[in-house]
Amino acid sequence: MSAFVFVLPTWPVDVWTQAMKAAAPDLDVRVWPNHLGRVEDIKYAAAWLPPADVLKGFPNLKLICSLGAGVDAILGDPTLPRDIPIVRVNDPDLTTRMSEYIVLHVLMHHRQQRRLGANQKLGVWDSFPTHAASALTVGIMGMGVMGADAATKLAMLGFKVVGWSRSRKTIPGIRCFAENELDAFLSQTDILVSLLPATKETDGIINRALIQKLSRKGPFAAPIMINAGRGRQQVEEDIITCLDNGELYAATLDVFSQEPLPRSSPLWSHPKVTLTPHAAADSDPETICRYVHQQIQNFEIGQPLQNLVDRKRGY
Ligand SMILES: NC(=O)c1ccc[n+]([C@@H]2O[C@H](COP(=O)([O-])OP(=O)(O)OC[C@H]3O[C@@H](n4cnc5c(N)ncnc54)[C@H](OP(=O)(O)O)[C@@H]3O)[C@@H](O)[C@H]2O)c1
């Protein structure tokens, strides 16, 4: 029986262990740090935010599975064993949850739900004029699995949608820009959505200079931003400056440069910020454990692994 280990310092490991035992009766499921057994037996690891140095402690590891779509925390370990394949989750359940979040927040801004909520609290009947979805262009940075799905769903609702990624995509009804066309993409974008991975290239990409290049031709006369990618992509001081001086109309943030977001952050109480605790797309234990088990089975019979991470690209 091959041994498998969970390294999940911030998640309820008992729930995951139960789900993995149900999905993979052929595996000897162990848990870091307290139920490891002989570390030499461990062939497979599944991790989320593993502390540095932990994975290198399994000398016979053959495969690492990230339990989320992002792999920045795993790749950030300077002692990560080389040459071991890393696979990440790409699953319809996770993708659908992310699209729900993006659609929810695009609609919330478009339909000015925060203004309506504030009016209700004050007992104010203010039926201000609204506009059609087609009056707004949503620009998605990162047209991978999640970006493409959210883009398609937003287009179905009538929004104009543009997308930006390293390589140009071809998606019916969506104008897609390549890496060297960032400015053209930004100039069309009224609502910016980031679904980029955290890499050296995307660190700090959402800064004041980028925000200033966004469209001001939409119905709110200033752009809106939604970040559900990674917090490292945003310069939070710049976002606050732009919200305060009107260069940004509003922001939805699910991810932050430091998580949990410190209680002292001005983002908590900013009147133009909607904030969620890195909860845009949660990994479901049963679904993800079935997926991980399938990857392990593929590996054992020499079949190609799916959603293999390219360590050089960083995602
Ligand atoms: N907040 C949450 O709860 C949550 C949950 C899950 C995932 N996420 C985040 O969402 C991210 C996206 O997930 P995914 O499954 O859609 O990933 P993915 O399929 O790997 O897509 C990443 C996209 O970003 C593009 N990209 C990467 N670096 C770029 C750069 N320097 N310039 C332009 N485009 C770049 C890629 O371009 P190419 O297609 O040309 O390679 C690709 O289109 C994850 O990495 C994670 O950070 C957040």
C-alpha cells in the first residue's frame, strides 16, 4: 500500500483525511506533523500552504498535489525537492465557484447593490436610473481555466468582455489580448477582474499606473476592480489612493498581500471596498480528494498527469 500525506497547516485536516480515505481505500493516508509514520514510505503528498522545509523531509516523494488552483505557496519553498512533478487542481466544481463569485461581484457593482443596501438601512426610497449590462466592458486578466469560464458566463449576461493572458486565446464573443497588448486591453476595461496566478511577473501588477490606464468611458466614469487572483498582485496603498481620489470607483477584494488581513488595515472599513476572506472559490474535500486519487492512479500506471505545473513559468 503506497503512503500518502496531507500537509494542511491551515485547513481542517480531519475532514480531508476522512474524504481521502473514502476516495482512496488503496492508500495509506498519513497526516503532517503528528501522524507521519516512517517518512521513507511516503510517495505522495497533497498540500495547501505547506511550511517551507516540510516537503523536503519526505525522501522518496514521487508526486506533489496542490489542493488549490494556485501553487505559489508550494513553489515559494526554497527547499522544494527538484524534479518532482507538481499537479494543481483544475476541477469544474472549483471553477464554477469562482465564476459565481465573479458574476456576483460584477453584478453587485453594475446594479449598485451597495448603494441600494445603504439606502434601505436609512429608509431612503431612491430609484436612481440604471444601465444595461452591455454598457459595461469587463476585462479579465488571466484567461486560464477560471478566467475563460467567468468570461463566458459574463458574456451570456450581456456584458461586453475582453480578456488578457500571456498567449492570446480564441473564445467566441470575447476579444482576447496577448501579453504585449496590456495597454489596449486596459483602455477598454470598465470593470477589471484579476484571475492571474502569483508569479514574479504578476507581483504588484495592479498598481496606480495600471489603474490610470483603465477606461473612464463607462457609466460610472471611473473603473471598478475585482481581485480574486492573489494578493501579491495588488499594491494596496495604491488602491486606497485611487479609491480616495476618484481614479477608482469601487473595489472587491478577496485576496490580500497579508492573509488574514490585519485588523489595522484601512481596507476593512473603506466605504468603497467590498472584502471577502479568500473565499471566492473554496476547495471541496470530497471532490478534490477524488481528483487527487485519480492523479495518483494515473501516475502509478504511467499515464500522463493532468494540470502539471510548469515550475519555470510559476503556474
Ligand atoms: N481567491 C480564491 O479563492 C482562488 C481560488 C482558486 C484560484 N485562485 C487564483 O486564480 C488563479 C487562476 O487559476 P486558473 O485555474 O484559471 O489558472 P490557469 O489556468 O493557470 O490560468 C492562469 C492564466 O493567467 C495567465 N497569465 C499568467 N501569467 C501571466 C502574465 N505574466 N501575463 C499575462 N497573463 C498571464 C495565463 O496565460 P496563458 O494562458 O497564456 O498561460 C493563464 O491564462 C490561480 O493561480 C489562483 O491564484 C484564487
